[in-house]
Amino acid sequence: MTGGSICGVPTADLRRLAGAIEVVKLSADRDAAVERFVEGHAQALLYHSLRFRDFLVDLLGCQPLYGVAIASDEVVGVMPVMSAAGPYGRVLNSLPFFGSNGGILAKSPTACAALATWYDGQAASDGVAASTVVGNPLDPDGISFVHDFVDARVGCMTPLAGDGDPGARLLSLIDGSARRNVAKADRCGVTVEVDNDAFGVLADFHRAGMEAIGGRVKTPAFFEAVPRCFRAGVDYDLYVARLGDEVVATLLVFFYGAVAEYYMPATAPERRSEQPMAAVLQRAMADAMDRGLAWWNWGGSWVTQENLIRFKTKWGGQPREYRYWTQVNDDNLLSAQSHALLEGYPGFFVAPFSSLRPGQESAG
């Protein structure tokens, strides 16, 4: 990261001030203090939590490299980073796995600058072929990181805080077409409940839906790791919609800090016309309001996914653009085929496929 400012203060000045802050690698004896810091930070997402760290290690076999800013023995900032070894050396992500948001959570601009400097050093370390920071939609105007390439994404966040009946508040947030979909699901007799044992159905629906559109399918290991690494009813709920005895839609929602994460929706293709997902969203978003959460996070979309962004805004989503900051140290990986990068670094973002040399980006 060079030039610019953090919170209006020139970066160069902040870096000099940051010398009073020590950045250390997270160790087990600081886990509790770091988790308290993250839980209390207004911009924290599920992905910054240590449970998500343990989930990534379990699922991907990657190595955590978390920077912790310390001042007077107090945690004043955290930057989660994961490292994976592969054919070109190590790749760093903050964070990996289907665009998990990372970046810096800090108590002050000075702590942020100290962690940015620490990350610059990690990204330039021997053996690091590439590194990427996935921005945070709760901090869309955050700092830039050292980079050769920048990708844009659009996050959508629906504000949930307010007074009064959650169901009524939700209907006031969504547009007319979303309300009509809710009404249709009700007329069709769709019912919704939480069933945290329904991962088999979620996996089947997800696989069918992704295969139909040529999307990347999450492996069976994902559906096994979630209930192993997270607490049902505390960290997540799995919503299930039924028509009679038939399951017709599912939605996995995570909870962390002030945010509910719309993580994995899946609908039986032959039942889309009954709008079961609208009924699921009505229940799940009202439940999130009941929990006192401030935001419903719809996740990121490509800028070109206009229909998907439109769907999220129908449900009160406020678009927030954020960035992927990618530094490539080994120019050879830009000659790799895209499938080789996906296979060599499972779950990790290595480089934008648009940056690969002609003939490589569409391979596989």
C-alpha cells in the first residue's frame, strides 16, 4: 500500500505513528482477547471470527497467519490472513473460500496503518507467489492494499434495526414485487421452520442448482464441516420450506456480531413458481430482527450480475461496492491455466482470471 490516507490522515504520517504499536502473529494465549475485540467491532463479519478461522483450517487445510496489533498489552486491531502452499509457492488470502471478506478491523487509524504495514511485509515475503485482500462491505471506503490488480464486487446490506413488529418492519423495507412473492407463497401453503439437521437436503438442492447454471459446487466436506465447527441455533440456523411434507427450499443463515449472513439459498427447481424462498426470507429476516441484529448481509456479486443485485435490492439491500486487492509476485502464474490455479490452491483466490495471459483464462 502506498500513498493515500486513512480516515483523512496521510498514510506516511500514520505509518510513522504506528511505530508505537506492535504487530504480532496471533497465538493461542491471545485467542480470547482477539475474539472479544472482533465481537465488539462495528464492522466485524462472521469471516473475522475465530470460529470461521478454525472452519477454514478444518475444510481447506490452510495455515492461519493472523496479525494482531498490540498497544500497552491491549488488542487494538486484527487482520485475518490464511496461507496455502501450492505449485507456485504460498498464496495468501484475507480471506479465502468463495469470497469470504477479510481486511483490517482496527480501533484507530494508527492501528490500521500498523496492520497495513505488517501485511505489506507478509505479501512481499520469500516464497509468496500472490496475495489478495477481499474488502469488507461494512467498510466500503477502507484503505487500499499493495496490489497489481483490483477487482470490484457489489455487496448488499439490508438494515434491520428499528422498533415495532419485525414482520411489519420487514414488509416496509421490501418492494412491491417481493411482497407479492411472499403473498403467493402464503396462498400456496408454504410453511417454514428451522431444521438444523437438514444439511443433506441443502447439499442436494445446492448441487442441483449450481450444476444447472454451471456454478462452482461446494464439496460434501463443506456440509460436514459446518455443524462440526459452528453451533446450531447460536452461530447458524438452517431454514426449511415445505409444501405439505415436501421440502421445497432451504437457506443457511450465519449469525455473528450485529450481522446475519445470507449464506446458502437453494430451491427445488420445479417449485420456484410457488415462491418458497420468499417465505423463507420473510421468516429468517424477521428472526434476525428479533435477535436484535443490525444488518442482513446478502453477500457479494459481480458488478455485471445485474439481475442478482436487483433481487437483493428488492429485499431492502443497499448496494456497497468493495474491492479485491491482488499482488502477484511470481509472474509465471499468470501463464497458468485457470483450472490449474483452482486445483493447485483449492478455495483460494490467486489472481483475476482476466489477468491471465491470452489462452489461459478460459482454459478448463
